[in-house]
Amino acid sequence: MMRDAHIRNMSKVISLVLFFLLATNAACADQNSPRLPALFDELQRATDPLSAVETERDIWRIWSLPDRREVSVPFAQGVLSMNEGKLKQAMALFSNVVKTAPDFAEGWNKRATVAYYLGDLDTSVHDIQKTLALEPRHFGAMSGLALIYEATGLHERALDVLIQVKEIYPAMAGIDERMRMLRDAIQAKKT
């Protein structure tokens, strides 16, 4: 009982911290940030996963900052709900985010993630497509799309998507293994 109260209080604190971080940085955030091109250049030049992780984190931080203040709170609450496993609540919050700010790529991406967890692959694919229309370099959304294609037996499509991811993020952890496994699956279908 005490632990649950502590978790709820920590969630509220995190929400407030996220709100203030998001609200103060919103003016130069999301997929339109002028800081992203240099970070993507750095990500593409990284030679191993460990050296790329910091750049990846910087990109995610920027992507996760809505340019519109009115969606900062529901977005932060959606992230918390998703992390706590409250998927229906998270879906409602992210739906509000994309309705209010349809040009915020990470809102669509987070909603796609929740839809995937809920088993709604059609909505997930739709939202990934919206994400990629707004941020064509979104390696996270592409990786999710590859997972969906792989899970539905569309190995060639999954491999094509991962090839695109590798062009953007060559040192992504596990990408070479995923591509090898897909090539093996494609080859096994042919024999």
C-alpha cells in the first residue's frame, strides 16, 4: 500500500518535471529542431553502438519535446501511462495529442507504439506512416514498422525498412543481427 502511494507520488513529480522541461524548451523542439541535422550527421558517422547511444538519446530528447505547449502535459502523461502499462489511458492521451498537434511526429509515434502493444497493428502502421511523413529519419518508427512486417510474415518488407534504418543509423544496436535473421527467413521461404 505504501509502495503504491510512493509510485503515484513519484509519477506526479515526474509529470511536473516533464511539464516544466517540455514547456520551457518547446520553442526549439520536435522534428523541426535546427539541432537535428547535425545530430543525424553524427549518428550516421558513428562506428559502434556505444558511441552512437548518446547521439541517439539527444535525438529522442528533441523529438519528445512538443513544439506546442498545449500538448506538453498530455504527451508527458501519455508517456507515464504507457510506462506504467496503462495502455488504454495512454492511447486516449496520445489521441488527444495528435488531434491537437497533428504535425508532432513523436505524438504519432508514441500512439503507434501503444497501438502495437494493444495488438492493433493496422492503427500502429497508420500512425507510423504519419510519423514518417513528418520525420522521414525516424529510425524508431521504422524499426517498429519492421517488427510489424516481420511478425506478419512480410520479411522482405521488414528487411527493406531495416536497410533504410541502417542508412540513417548504421551503428544501431542489433540491426545487423536483425537483418541477418530476416535474410535467413527469406532464404528459407525460397527453399
